[in-house]
Amino acid sequence: MYCEQCGSLIENGEAFCSNCGAPAPASKAASEPAPAPGPVVQPIMQADIQPIKPAYEQPQPVYQPQPAQPLYPQPAYQQPAYQSVITPFEPQKNNVFAVLGLIFGIITAVFSWLILFNMVPGIAGIVLSVIGLTQKNAGKKGMATAGLITSIAGITIGFMILGIAVMSDS
């Protein structure tokens, strides 16, 4: 005999299926009483039932047109107007002393190995750079600062070379 649940073979005399645990068909019939005969129900047929029509034959729903909504025109984009601020062009005043101070500072730094030649453009570079820094409403203050730094550095390097030369002679 075979199990009604899983279809596996059930040995004779076994009450349950060894595979799924369902009750064996023979034991099920023996343990349950037979159902009592009840009243016989006969289906009632109605004569008014119509067969269902396919979807393409059914009446289509009629949609009511919506009243037209008023169209509101979108406002045109206007680019914001910018007020241009016109400032009078004031050219930066030339600071000749700053430029000359930078030139003499570079000469001092480059020729710092020439001990005596080094001092004259170095002192001139310091003086011209200080004058360029102290001028009011004059531009190129950065050039004056650079001239001052290179002049001082060139003179310092010249004195260091002079000190090394004097010490090596003695």
C-alpha cells in the first residue's frame, strides 16, 4: 500500500507512513466511522443566467470630457539688471626708488664675492629701498622690501667672505 500524502511505500500493518508521518489509508478507514447519509442537495439552475461576453464585446465606459481649465501664461524670464559700478581708473604711481633699490640689491647679492665692489651698491640699495618704502601713495612696496632684503643679504655675505679671507691669511 502507498501513502496518500507523499506516495512512499507503507508496509502492511504499519499505522503511519515512515517518510511523512501521515496515517496509513487502511488504519484511517478503520479508525473513523463512516459518514452518515445526509440530505441530498440538488443544484438550482436559474434560467436568467447569461453567459459572460468577451471584453471586446462588452460596452465601453463613456468618459465625460473635463471642462477646459484656463491657461495661465508663464511669465517671461527677465535677467536681473546689474548696475555696473564705474570707478575712475587710478594708475598706480611708479615708485622709481623701489625699482632702483631692488636692482642694486640684486647686484649686491650677485657680486657679494667681490668684497669692496659689494659695499657700494649694497649701501645704495638699502638707501633707495627705504626711500621707496616711506613714500606715500606710491606702489611697488613689495619691490622696495625685496630690494632691502637682498641688499642686506648681499652685504652680510660680503662681510662673511671678508672674515673668512682674513682668517685664512693669518
